Amino acid sequence: GLRRRALVDQRDALFQRGGSKNLVLLAWVQIKTRRVPDSNHRGMVMKRTDSIQIGDVVIDFNRNYIMRKGKITYLRGTTLNLLRYFIENANALLTRDALLVHVWGYCGSNITRTVDMHVSKLRKAIEPDPRHPQHILTVQGQGYKFIGDTYAQKSLSA
């Protein structure tokens, strides 16, 4: 929508003004992590300080980590944003192209394995058995679906 276009325009303007790749990337991450309510948004909008629990997994978005069975796994940048987007759109089918657009800001090119690589990282962090996921499910030939329990949904809307 218009908000996404505005963010992409901001990123492109930084790059055109001669910003280094690292500076532009940092600004892009900062722009993308600003979550505000949007009338077109289907899911729940999370605040940066949210912390939720899904089964035996605690996800702390303020400190950027996941804790499962006492083991802490720190998440960075896009992987954290991907998890946030999955949770905001729980139970919805999300295509790889949609994830590339909404999480990475790409124009949607299904030839990349970027999404699959980040999903694999998330599964290793939150799934009891990443080979048989219970939360981040693959919908063959279509994309992914995040399945969260009721406790996680209630804590997001609080």
C-alpha cells in the first residue's frame, strides 16, 4: 500500500544521496521496525516491547531473543522481523512473495531461497523438532502459515 511505498521511497532516497550500503541498510531496518496501526493491516500490530509465550517458548521482542527450555537464542534484523510478521498474521497463509515484500521490502521474486533460510533459523529456535514443525508450517507450493496457541494471541492484543 501507500505506507509500504513511502518506506521504499525513503530507502531509495537515502541510497541516491550517496549513503553507504551499511548506512542505508541501518536506516531501512529502523524504518521497518517502526510499527504503527494501519487501517489496511489484517493482523495484530505489536509494540517493540512485546514479549509473548507460545507453548514452552518465550519470545522477547524488546531484548531480541527466544528462550526455549532455558536456552536463549538471539535473533537479529530480518529474522526477528519475519517472526514478528508471522505472529501478526497468525493462521493466515503467507506466500514467499508476500513475505519478501512485507518483511524484506523486495518486489517479490520467488527465485530466492532467502525466506526458506530464515524460516529454517526460526524453526531451529522455536520448534521442539524443526523437522516436524508445529508452529511454522509449510503449505506445499503456496508458502507458510504460523500457528500460534490462544495464549500467544491474547498476549499480543494486550
